[in-house]
Amino acid sequence: MIYSNTPNNPPKGAKLVKCFSDPAPTPAPQESKPESGAREGFPKVDGQTQKKRDDARRGILEKELADEQQQLEAARQKLAEEEAIRTGNERNYQRYLDRVQPFRDAVANHERNIEAIKREISNLK
């Protein structure tokens, strides 16, 4: 049996074998109509209902922001406590850094979460 990666110029006596079927042709892109608001098939929401939803979402995001700020403050305090402690087996500075790194990571994570929540709030109408 002979295998080849040159289908246009196979060696003498080679037999064509297909392991995979040919891909289906992709359909031509359809003309898109300019839409005025809602996409077809999606219900349209009146302004008052949308405002209520946006207000509820803003309230949820502001509560999450307050919670995240409290967690950030607690993480910063814990980091400060851990940085102040130097145990006897940490004569090697790298051991100290390894012990403190998870607390630094927690602070950075809370800071990123706060920035993301603030971006979400600023994107609301």
C-alpha cells in the first residue's frame, strides 16, 4: 500500500482513498435589510420597561461595586498584615515572596473586578 500527500501527481499504482468528505459549499451571504430598531423575530420593548430594567441593573451593579470595594479593603488589610510578618523559615526572600503573592493576587483581582463593574455602569444609558 502506498500513501502520498500529492493527490495531483500520485505515484504509479496508487489508489485514491478519501478519509474525510469534501466540505459543503458555503451559502452566499444574504442581503441585509436596514433595520429600524428590533431585529426580526425579537420583541420590541417600550422605553418605560427598558428604563425600569436599566435602573434595576444599575442597582445590582452598584451593590456589586460596594461589595467588591469592601472585599478589596479587607484584602488590602490582610496583605499588609502578611507583609509585616516574617517567619523564621523565610530567611530566603523568595519564600517570603511566595507566601505573600496570593494576597497580592487577591488585591489585584478585586481591583480588576471594580474596574470592570465601573465600565459596566458607565455603559448603561
